[in-house]
Amino acid sequence: MKTKLQFRITTILISFLLIVNLNVIAGNRSGTVSEQFLKISTSARAVGIGGAQVAVAEGVSSIAFNPAGMMSVNDMSVGMSYTAWFADIQHSFVGVVKNIPGIGAVGVSLIMLVTDDMIETTTAFPEGTGRNFRASDYAFSIAYARQVTDQFRVGINGKYIRSYLYNDEISASSFAFDIGTLYHIPMLKSHIGVSLTNIGKDVKFVQEQYSLPTALRFGILLDVLKEDNNQVITTMQIARLNDSDEQYNFGAEYVFNNLVALRTGWKFAYDHESFTGGFGVKMDHIGINGTFDYGYNYFKYLPGTHSFTFELQF
């Protein structure tokens, strides 16, 4: 018992020191951080609850934002997500998690962002050179999570990042890792989640170097109502990114009959984002052991984005 208490206190102290450290280096540093595609959510459920995802981490999609959530997979699960981004840009995620008894959960995933073909123009040929090009980003991950105690989970995720600005002629790469924890407090009917993501070396394009989008997130999930046919949760999150000031997220989810979920959320201290919404459906009634989720993210000056997630359990 004493060892467990010391471990939890150490975890809290480390989290506090990380917050202090990021508080010094962060701030409004827009345009100085690369690999922005890593900020886009891999979960339509997380989108629907305002991006307050770190304490609600469940399933395959949690690999990308809190790998401790992989422990929610009982045996094996496959997940896929797709987000229709601006300007015909597609953001996709696919992953697999296997829970091995006595060892923990192991997962692999791929995040991909790809543009449509664009016309190459130059000062000499402003109408086009006759060539097309596209830009793309990829992140390949291997993750591991373990149930340390009945209430405490921890996970780590290593990733290889590769970006192409002009087909495969101009590219850059980097390695990074994430670490996340989930702590269940039955007495308070709550979960606490903490994650530190995208810790790694800078990315160098030609002669310029850019940091990765490192982020520290702290969140709380509260079980407001938990009955057989009705469940309500609320979740709050504070995030410290290395290229902006603190961002705050709030979300709520109502589940009816353990079948249909309705979600809404709000993002505070964001430049152009605010309202979110979405829904989820369990497909057991049609003989499929899986879930389908949809999330909508509102933008002030740009069209809202639509995210879709499908996860299948075995």
C-alpha cells in the first residue's frame, strides 16, 4: 500500500514539474511548430465532447492521445477514423490493439494526412508548369499499456513521423513518444487522465528546423448519472501546448439504453473553434460487436469539419 501511494505521489509531482516546465517555454509561437496534423483528433467521440479527451480515453483511437486508454480493450479491437478537413485535405487513422493477459495491451497505428493533387506554379509559369504535386504526413506508432493497480493505468507510445511537402522530393522525419495515465476514483465517481504527447527531436525542412507540437493535457471525467437505461458523464480538460496559451475543453455525453449516445462540447481560448457535437451508436442489435461515432467541429471563418470513427471488437 505504501509503495502504491509513493508511486501515485511521484506521478503527481512529475506532472506538476512538466506543467511548470511547459509554462516557461509555451506561449503564442504560431508558425514555429511543425507536424500540426498530430493535433487533429483520431476519435469522433472526442470531437463531439469538445476535445476533452484525455480522461475519456478508450479503445484503439486512444493510442494517439492517451495510450493508457488501450487497457479498455478486453481482447482485440480494430479502429478506423476519418476526418474531412479543409481544402480537400483528408485526415485518417487506423489502429489495432491486442490485450495480452498478464502482460498488458499492445497497439500499432497509422495517422495520415493527405492533400489532393495541386497544380505546380512558378513565377515563369503562373498558370501552371504542367506538373501536379501533393503534400502528405504520416505517423507510425507502436504502443504499450499496463494496468498497474485496480485503479491506475499507464501507457507509452513511440512513433516515427514522416512528412512530404512536395511529392517525395522534399521531406523530413522525426521520432517522438507519448506517455499517458488514467486513474479511477470510485469514491468520487470520476477518472483523472494525464498525457504528455509528441516529445521528440525537431523536424528539419531544407535548412529550417521546427519543433514538434508537444502538449500536456490534464482532464477529469465525472459520472453524473449511472442507471441501467440512462448514463450521463461530463468531462473537463486543460491543455498546455508549446505553440499557444492554455486551452480549455468541456464536454458532456448522454447514453440511452447503452445503445445511443448524444454528445456536445465547447472549446475555450481557441482562435476560431468553439462548439462541437456528435453522436454514437452501438451495433450489437444488428449482430456486430462494434461502435460507430460521428463528431462535428465548428469553425468561425471556415467550414465545420466532420469526423467518423468505426471500431470493431473481437
